[in-house]
Amino acid sequence: MRALISVYDKTGLEQFAKDLIELGWEILSTGGSYRYLKEHGISVEEVSDYTKFPEIIGGRVKTLHPKIHGGILYRRGIDDDETKNLAIEGIDMVVNNLYPFEECLREGGEHPLLMDQIDIGGPAMIRAAAKNYMDVYILTDPKDYGKMIDILKSEKEDRFFRLQLAQKAFQKTSSYDGIIASYFNRVAEDDFPEILTKSYYKKKELRYGENPHQKAAYYEDLDPTKIHEIRVLQGKELSYNNINDIYSAVKINKEFKEICAVAVKHTNPCGIALGKNGADAFEKCRQADPESIFGGIVVINTEIDKKCANQLQKIFLEIVVAPAFHPEALEILSNKKNLRLIEIPDFHGISLPSPKIREVFNGVLVQEKDDQLFLDNEFKIVTNRRPSVEELEEALFAWRVVKNVASNGVVITKDRKTLGIGQGETKRSWAVEEAIERAGDDIQGGVFASDGFFFRDTMELLYKAGVKMIIQPGGSIKDQEVIDFANEHDMSIVFTSIRHFRH
């Protein structure tokens, strides 16, 4: 029996090779793997000696040879006469893992270096062995070495294990090519390539999905440029809904460079506020909706200090996310054992996924992320009453908020915090009524933002509630009606000329 070993990652290789030799296997190898095995006193034949053909082009061609691929691919009992006439001997096991393109990409390797890390012979051997898995073992993961040796020692055929190895092999080559293809798409600045390739690695299985009867797992993007360190400092394992909510809250928080606190329930914001520090931002966020925040998820984009921790521990929260936690804060919050604390050290450097992908029948929808506030970076004041600088700044805050609520969506804000949020309604005026009701008596002097245009009925509701400042996309055939109403009632309207639907 003969094994071909050619690996970049040599974890566990020495013992595995020794075990193979003890079981009577011969070993072929190339390049660094050959030198490694020789240095560890393991009997090994170099591939170039076996093929009688030297490595060429700086080692780029080593195993691309008929004696190698013929030995892997020939069908035992079918192609025996042909391979015998050609002096091709069987290769019964291929042990291979690939050049570290992913690692090089993560470390910011320049384009020429990345090109050198694209493995050619490795994927070819892996695919060949996986295709002929009934006759050839294909090992691409050092974690499988131990089980492989146990099976060989038992002398019992395990066809399902062969199938699992082949399954993993094709996953490896597919994901490897997918990362490279994604890199080339990025270099070519092609956001919508002819063929979209995405690869994910199963990080862990989850207890269940959105509901207890649904199975679920969390997969991490294999593109290392899209991975950010996330540390669970305290609390039980995150669920499907937890992860989804955390992403929603972080995405909203990323709208603001200022110190910001965001609270969400079921991926919907229930409070968003800016503050002088983390404690101030959180307190304003809590005041925005002191009932809905109960059992929610809070994301604060600055270090959680002692003062902020004291406020956080006063109410029941599921999760708190921040770029850092002061040791004093950790001590305070450690008293709430069920509170998950999540640290994202590079919080401000997080890049959100682009393009955005959503599954639909027969495929997926792909679009750019919604990161443009105004059309051509401008807005228009369309009423006789011109808003003050303070009103405009509040309107900008409200506009950033409303682009992150579910459509039909509206918000009312004041002093850089949400007073009322109406979202996910089939009729915009219903969303307006919800926001006004939730804002309560604080609404006087508040600013109203809508993710889409609206009509006179909305203006009447706002006027009766005491709202003077409005920001909305415009673009309706009834815009002039709305502007006329505002002029008659001394109200200000800003048109952004861009909408922000989120379905």
C-alpha cells in the first residue's frame, strides 16, 4: 500500500507517518513534506525519483504527472492491465492540505505573494483521490489521522468513512477556490460577478433556531478579510436569535461616530441615543422605551466603565456588547450570571457585509449595502420656515435612525434620542400614530423622520401632536400638497431625495 503525502500544515504528521510505516505502508512525498519526513527519520521516497521527472518551474510542478494521477485515479479491477503496461503503480492514500492563501490574505499579502499561494497540484490530487474515494483514502484534515490509523489497524473496511473523507475533500477544494474567486472579484472591483461564490465554515451547532423545533448552526465566512474577533466574556452560549439581534444592533450603532447606545428586541430598535459617555448614552437609550428594553440587547460603542455598569445591572438585559469592558465594570456585571457580555475589540473597524444577500425562490437577491444618506450628498429645505442648525442636526440623527427600522418606518427624536418608533406597518399613518403615542408628552419640539414619502394625513397627525420639523425622501406626486400644509402651519420639511426601505 502506498500513501502520497504533500502537506503545508504538518500538524500531527510525524506520528501519522510513523504509524503508516509500522502498518507496512510506503510513503511518497514532495518538497517541504519530503524534507520534514526525512529529518524525522521516516522512510520516504521523493516523488521526482518515483516519476523520473524533476520538479520544475521553481517547484510549481511536482505531482502533475501521469504516474501520480494515474496511480490515484485508476479503477482497481478495471484498469489494472492498462496501468501495468504503463508501469503505473497504485497510490492508495493521498494526504494533502493546501498552500495558505487564506492566511496570506488575512495578513494583507501583496498580489504577487498571493498568486504564489494559489495551490495547483494540491487541489488536483485532492479532487482525483476524492473522485476515486472507493479505492483511495483522501485526508485533508489532520484531525482525521487518528481515526484513519484506527481503521487501518482494525483491518475492517469503513466505506462510510471513505465517503466522509471525500465529502470533506470536495468541501475543502470548493471553499479554497471560492475564497480565491472572491479575492479576484474584489481586485476586479466586480460587486456583481457572473458567478457568485460564497464559502462558509461551520463554527458551531446551535441549540435551536428561531424556535425550539428548528435545527440551526452558525457558519463563519471563510474570507478572512470579513472576520472580526468577537469575545464572549461572560454568560451562556449564544442562540440563533441572540446572534441575529447582536448583528442588528451593531449594524445600527455603526451609523454613528459619536458615543451611541442601541437597544433592540427581535432585531428591531426600541431605543437609540447619543451621549457624552457610555453611561449618559445608555440612560437616554433606556428612557427612550423603558419597557421594551427589558430583556433586550444593548450595544454601546465605547468602553463600559464602572458608572455605566452600575446602570446596566439595574435592569434585566440579555446581552451587552461593547469594544471593551473596564475590570471594575466586569466585577459589577459578574453578579448577573445570566447576562452575556460580548467584547468586539475592533468595533469601530468592523466592515459590514457587502453586497447584501437574501435567499428567494430559485436563488438569491444581491444588492449593495444601504450606506448613502442623501442623493448626491445633499438635502433640500422645501418650506418657507427654515429649520435652525439644532433642528437640522437632530434631523440628521433621526434620518440615520429611520434608515435602520423596518418599513413602513418612522421615528420621532429629541435631544439625540428616540422618543417614538413606528415600524413594520402596512400603512404609514399607522406607523406615525404608533410613534406619536410612544413619544407621549415629550413630543413637543421633536423631529420626525420617515423612510418613505407620505401625504397630507400624516402632516395633520404631526401638526396636532406638536411636531414642527420633518425629514423625508420626497418624490410623491402629492409633495406640493404636503409642502403647502407645512407652509400654512409654520412647519419645516427637508427632502433627502433618497428613501431607505428595509424589508
